[in-house]
Amino acid sequence: MGHVIRAEGLRKRFGETQALDGVDLDVESGTVLGVLGPNGAGKTTAVRVLATLLRPDEGRAEICGFDVRREATRVRALIGLTGQYASLDEELTGRENLVMIGRLLDLPRAEARARAAGLLERFRLSDAGGRAVKTYSGGMRRRLDIAASMINRPRVVFLDEPTTGLDPRARGEVWETVRELVADGATVLLTTQYLEEADALADRIAVFDHGRVIADGTPAGLKARAGRQTLAVRAAEVFRTGQLAEIVAELTGERPEVRAEAGLVTVPVTDPGVLRAVVQRLDEVDLVAAEVALRLPSLDEVFLSLTGHMASRDAADEAVGEQRLEGSVR
């Protein structure tokens, strides 16, 4: 697989704010890169640069081998972009929105209609294609918005926090859409603050903070870098949770977290061999465990270890002086 997105040393300043401070990125064809980071980390700025909407102060970037500054027109023909907010005409039907965008891209009327029909079917919106968008649910609007970014059959799709504000069911629908895009051969760069979203969808993750990429790797690799694993043991007989906690504390040398009402005892560990020791001790004292597990850190824990704070969501813009990325490059 070749790299279809490359960025080297990207820098961008807005007044006193250094939005990008030497960002390097490489994304292989047919994969999903999840870009994580708190508000103000530089995620949306990076997307805008890669999508030719913003010129970097320094550095260079290529999409499918084309320079985003010198060959912006060629780049735009290869990409689709969906921002944080749906860019649809709510008075038009779903089909009319897609046909209109196709016509704006100079597609013949018949081809625009054919692509609209195909996309409505692909994104499971055929039954709603004749309804006004204002009657759509949040998940349907986001799927239609992503469909609109696919009119030009892009090789690279930028999704900037596509599930912001959606309920879990609608978010799951968008996740399935992303998986389908990749199955069809597209390369996706997904920015998100939902760590479980990156864990579920991304082949690789780049963690942004203060305009820099501070970590890059597979989800499992990043979790391993965070160090300690977590041992979780649940007593089958809840009244023996206290005894279980004493055993775990003795064998690990750590004070475990105890949820007495659930019979659950958890503790961070560095030696995976402790799992066997716990099982042996429980057998010796005839204490039945309903659950014994050793898991890697969650992405939340990885994020905390890398940045010193948890991911947060608020209404702040990503960088001083930036406008919201509401439109889509079609």
C-alpha cells in the first residue's frame, strides 16, 4: 500500500496562536487515520490545510502525489470533505441535494441523477430520498452529508468530527458508513474527540496536542506504550469481595479499586504473570471468580498519559481566528 496523504513540517499561526507547529503525517491507501486531540490541538486546522482550504505558513503536503498548494485543483478532484456540521439545504429533498451538488460539479444532468440514486441506495436512504432533509433524523443527515462528499468519487475522504452531537444509535450508523467507505477502497482521515470512535474505526491514530503530533501508532500499540495493564477480578459470591481484594493487594503490592456491590476488584499491574498467581490463590482458598481478565489501557488512559489531561468537549473553536468548517469540498 502506498501513502496517499503525506505532510511534512506543517506550521500555521493565527495571530498569537500556533495552530500547527511542525505536523508530520503519513496515511496509507485504504486505511483510516484517527486524529485525536482536545479543542485547540490543531486537528481541524490540519484538515483545512490538507483539503486546500487553508495555506500553511511552512511545510508541505501531498494528496495522491499532488501538492496541496501548487496543485490545489487536482487535489480537490480527488477528495471529499465533511465538516462538523451538515451542509445541506433542508428545504430540498435528499435526492435534490445530491443532484444539485452533482450539477455544481459540472456533471451532466442524467449522470448527476444516476449518482444521486446510487448514493441514496448505498447509504440506506433510498426510502427517504424524496423527503425534505428537514424531516431527517440526525444520523440520516450525517449519512446524507457524507454521501454528498462522495459525488465526485473521491479517493480520500476527510471527516471532521462527523458524529458530534449524535445519539449512540446515529453514531453507530455513521461508523458503519465509514467502514463501507474503506471497504470500497477510500482512504479516510477522521478527526474525533470520542476515543471509543477512534478505537473502533482507526487503523492508526495520531494524537495532537498544542499543534503537534505527540504520538502515532496503532490503537493497540498506543495502549501498550501507556504501560500498565489492568487486572479485573469479579467474585461469584459478592460477600467474599473483601477477601478477594485482600488477595489481589497481597499479590500485586497495590491497593485495588473495589466495587463491593458488583463484587469487582481492579488494579493496575505491570507483570502479566500476576494473573496466573491470582487464579492459583483463588483456587487454594476455594474462592470462585465469575470473571478474571487482564486488559490493555483504554484510549482514555492513553490520552491522559500522553497529554496530562482527559479529552474534553466544549463549544470552543479549534483556533483563534478560524471559522467553523461547515462546508464540504465536493
